[in-house]
Amino acid sequence: MKELIKADIDAFKTHFRGEVILPDDAGYDEVRQIWNAMIDRKPALIARCTSTEDVVQAIAFGRTQNLLISIRGGGHNIAGNAVCDEGLMIDLSLMKDVQVDVATKRAHVGPGCTLGEFDAAVQAYGLATPLGINSTTGVAGLTLGGGFGWLSRKYGMTIDNLLSAEVVTADGRQLHASEEENADLFWGLRGGGGNFGVITRFEFQLHPVGPDVLCGLIVFPFDQAKQVITQFARFTETMPEELNVWMVTRKAPPLPFLPEDAHGKEMVALALCYAGNPEEGEALIAPLRGFGTALGEHIGVMPYLAWQQAFDPLLAKGARNYWKSHNFAQLSDGVIDAIIEYAGKLPSPQCEIFIGTIGGQTTRVAPEAMAYSSRDACYVMNVHGRWESADEDADGIAWARAFFAKSQPFASSGAYINFLTQEETDRIAFAYGATWTRLIQLKNKYDPTNLFRMNQNIKPE
């Protein structure tokens, strides 16, 4: 990496309206830190953009200086692609405006916006779009990798609700991408993970949701795991699309509705959200209580906005995180047995295995309709390794990898690229499956020099 010359940086600053932060500046360490504490990289400079023109200027500077470029939206990606060593970090986190058109049920969203900020802006009008389950996640990264959450069975993936995007390409062009304009680029943005440009504005379709929904947790003892998870697997195959139920197994946090002697012990929890009339939802969720003898439950009607933040305390910034993930078309006995085996030997109290249920509307889009192709996936499993110190890395990583290998024979095609770690470059082509060849062609067209390569990279040929 060539050494940056002060005169070049000063010249860049004269055209850049945002803030340029260098390693010796106050705030440098704070801005470069991202959600996953396992990632500790030091860019040569950070360009904090406040406008599309800032993004254009930053890309031009990185290109002419031959710098490695990373793009930060929310900084939440497990692989840590938001920050690079010795290169240029383009920080979009200040660009977080949300404009809501209530009449057309559409929202225009800045690339630095978090899920919590987006949700708050649109829930003021009783609207929402499918997003993730942690309010500190960035909208940009979530969307570009696919995006799914509580509303996905009813309304599809996040990308299924993306109507258009404003994009700055590697050569500095500002393009509008939609089904009608630059349609090939729009195809690639929906799942392509930031390989084709920097998004400066997203346009989403919104749907009536809440503002209050029926949601909550039912917690079962771990010795009932087999019967609970098996019934969960069968129940979720036929439940209505307004209802979503996820499964998580981990050591129980000190939740107030659980008996004290259950705290710190393995458990199985069913988390649910019903995006319809809460009274109708009560009847639909009643069978869940019969899956076993529950240790406790906390289910009721609460603001959707609050439910979207319910898991934030378990996913706070600053811990070391290592994930492994599979897609499943169905949950067989083999994968259920593997879940129980490895949930019984968690290396850290913060580690967990969760099954996010999708299906429904997410499966009705053709696999090659957009870059994200895993339309046969009805479940996405995340082996969520999480701990506090580097001394725990070896045991935690070994546990996650062993479980990943044990459960692999039961997985379906593809993978969710937002859950891939920095080491899993060998899985990128597998993740995209049927769309891989077209993605390479698109990369050749829009980024032939691979300027945008701090991502799950699609290399031009």
C-alpha cells in the first residue's frame, strides 16, 4: 500500500464536505470500531460522508490513490468488511435520513440508517417493511445481502421490498437502479452484497403493521429439547404467514419471568410474532404451549417497535463474535439431533444456536429473479458463537465449526451471505448458486478492477 502524502489528503479535504479522520485524530478509534470486537483494523483515513457528492469524492480519492476501500453503513456485518487495514474507510453512518410517503406506502432511506431508526420513522404511521431482529443493524448491509425478519413470511425478504436505489459506481457515475432503469444493476444489488457500487439512498415498499403486535417468548427446559424442537419444526411448516416462530437454544439469561434456578442453564425458547389481529393470533399460538412443560413465558401485545429491540441486550456491540450458518428446506431429525448435541456443550454463556423461520412469501420469487437465489430456504440457522476475550477464541471457533460440519449433510442449497465470516470465501459461489455466472458478468461491467472488494467478493474475470 503506497504511503499517503499529506498534500494529497489536504487536496481531498478541500472538495469533501464531510469529516476526514486520520489515525492521530480524536475520535479515530471510536469511528473505526465496529460491532464485532474480533475485528480490529486500522484504516489510513476515514471519510465520513454527509451527501452523495461526498461519496463520489471519496470513491475518486480511493481510486486515484490506489487504496483498498471499505464501506461502513451500520458496521454490524460479522465479517467486519466495514473497516480495512491501511486503506480508505468510507463511513456512511451520518447519512441516516428517512422520508416516508404515507400515500404510496414508500420510504426513502439513507445508507447510514439503522433498523431501529428506520422502524421508528415508519411505525409513526403504522407501517413497516421486513428487516432483521437487532435494531442496531445497518439497513444498507442487511438489504444488500438479502435481509429477513419477523415479517418475511408475510411480506418477503427485505430485497423483495426494495423498489429502487441510488448508486455511485466504481467510476464515479451516479445511477438510479430499478426495474425500469439500469435493471441489470438493480438485479445485482438485491443480494449482491455491495459488489457493484455504493448505495446512497434506498426506496422501500411499506406495509401496514401494528403498531401493536402479539409477540413474546415461551421457554422450555433443555431436557425437553427433542420434543419441543421436533414439534416446532412440524408446526412451522403449516402455520399461517402472518405468524412467525423462531427457535433459540442457549443458556438462559436472567429473565424475570423464569425461575431463578433456571438462570444460566441450557434452555429452548420459542420466539413469536403475529403480524395480524392480536386476538386472532392468541388462538393460533395456543398449540405452542403444549410442546412441553414451559419454565415460563412472556407473551402479550406490545409495540412492534419494542419487539424489534427485544434482543438488543443479547447482541450488544463489543463482544467477540464468530458465526457459521446453513439454509434448510426442512428440519430433519438429523439436524435436530445435531442442534441438541452442540447446544449441550456451549463454550460460552453467550453462545446460541437459532433457527430463523422464513418460507411463505420468500419462496414465491424465482431463484434467478435477483442476485439472492436461496428461494428454497424455509429456515436459516445461525451458529452464533459469542464471548468476551481472545483467550476463548480457540474453543469457541472449534465448537462452531464442529457443529457446522455435523449439520451440513442436512442443509439445503445456498447460504445467507450476511452470516458468512471473513474466512468463508470458498462458500461465496455456493451461496449464490444459480446466479453466480451472471453476477460475475455484472461485476465485469460495473466494477472490472474490483475496487469494491471488501465484501463477500465476486471477482471479475
